[in-house]
Amino acid sequence: MKKPSVIPLLEKWEAFSSENPQKDIYAFAGWLLASHQEDLQNKRRAANTDDRGNASKVAILITRLHKYLGIYVKPAINQLGFSRELEYNFLYQVSRMEKPTKNNLSKENMVEFSTGRDVIRRLIDRKLLMVKPDTSDKRAMLLTLTSLGKKTLEKSYELMSGSFTDYLGDLSLKEQSQMIALLTKMINYHTQKNNKAILSYL
């Protein structure tokens, strides 16, 4: 095995002794340790800077992709009679969740309860959702789809299927699976960190 060169160490000793002629080898060892710690801190700072840069890039890309998704699904959303994408999201999630309460549905969408209740009220007014009492808890009211709500969702699948396929662009099936795995990992991290049980319907 090739032995490491001692030349860099000798050069450091010469630099140290020229600045500190009265210091001994123990002081030199302390000086080396302090220099090493400083180098480690500088590397950590550089790594943190890279992390922040990567986080910014990912945030910008995800925001951009969300805007493109809005462009793709907006014609179908309008054709279904929804004024906002959030209304459709609420209807879809009721179909995927097990008869949620109003509060649970609002949490799933990560919106204020007052906002969620307004959206739910509009969906009830349109006869897309209905409220039923919870047989196990008389104080709780559960949300379920009406027959019209089910028909609206079935129609939405036909209208949006092409949009969602196009949204994935030219990603291969392997790349799609990798993307889902990475996004799921991010979601799970933030779910645990913020103590929010979201995306339970996936």
C-alpha cells in the first residue's frame, strides 16, 4: 500500500512555526485540530447552501408543474360546472375516503375548516353530496356522494383521462414509478413532521 506523503504536513509545520516560533509540537497539534474543525464547518456551510439551492429549485419546479396541471384540467373542470378546482377535489376525495366528516375532508385538502365548509355547502346545494348521521356517533355527520355526484365523477374520468396522461409527458413507466416513489417519500416526511394525516385515499 502506498504511504501517504508527509510533505503537506511538513509545509503546515513550516507555516505554523514561522508564525509561532515559540510554540512546540503540542501547540502545533492543537492548531491542526482547529484548522481541521474549521474546514469541516466550511464544508457543512457549503453543503447547507447546496441543500437550500436544491430546495428552491424543487419548489419552483413543483409550483410550475401545478400551474401546468391547472391549465390541462381547467376545460374539464369548467365543463363539469365547477367554479374552482378545489370543489372537484372535494368531490373526488369523498369518493375515495370512507364517508368522511366535514372536518376530515377539510384536513385532507389542508384548508381552513371555514373554507372547507363553504366548499361542502356548495356541493350539497348542487345535489352532488349529501350528509348522513353517523350510526356509531349521533353527534357526527358523514359525507357521501349522491347519484348525481357519482355520475359527475364518472363523466370527469372520461374528460380528464387524456389530460392526466399528457401531464406525465414522455416519462417512461419506470420513470413514473420513480417519480411517485420520490413524491410519496416527501409527502410522508412532511406528514410526520407536521402531524397531518393527508392523502389517506392513495
